[in-house]
Amino acid sequence: MKYTFVKKNRFSIEDTCRILNVSKSGYYEWLKREDSERAKSNQKLDERIADSI
């Protein structure tokens, strides 16, 4: 997802959003959203896998 790239990128949010053709307001709204049930489930699974290694 483009917003994930913006969050992880070392460049400015403004420049990254412009390059990816997404709005800054959309990015900030995305940051405020709660994780979906699927994302929460995936996170728990990732933690279980990491604990088993």
C-alpha cells in the first residue's frame, strides 16, 4: 500500500505523497484508522511465529 511506503520512507511526507500521487490528508486519515481485524490477526500470527523461532 502506498501509505505504508510513505510511513516507512525517509523522505518528507509531502514529497513522498506527491510522487505516489496520494493526498497528505488521506495519509493522515489512514494513520488514525484502527487496524482491521485481518491486520490484527496477522500481527498476532507474526508474533507467534517470531516467538517460536
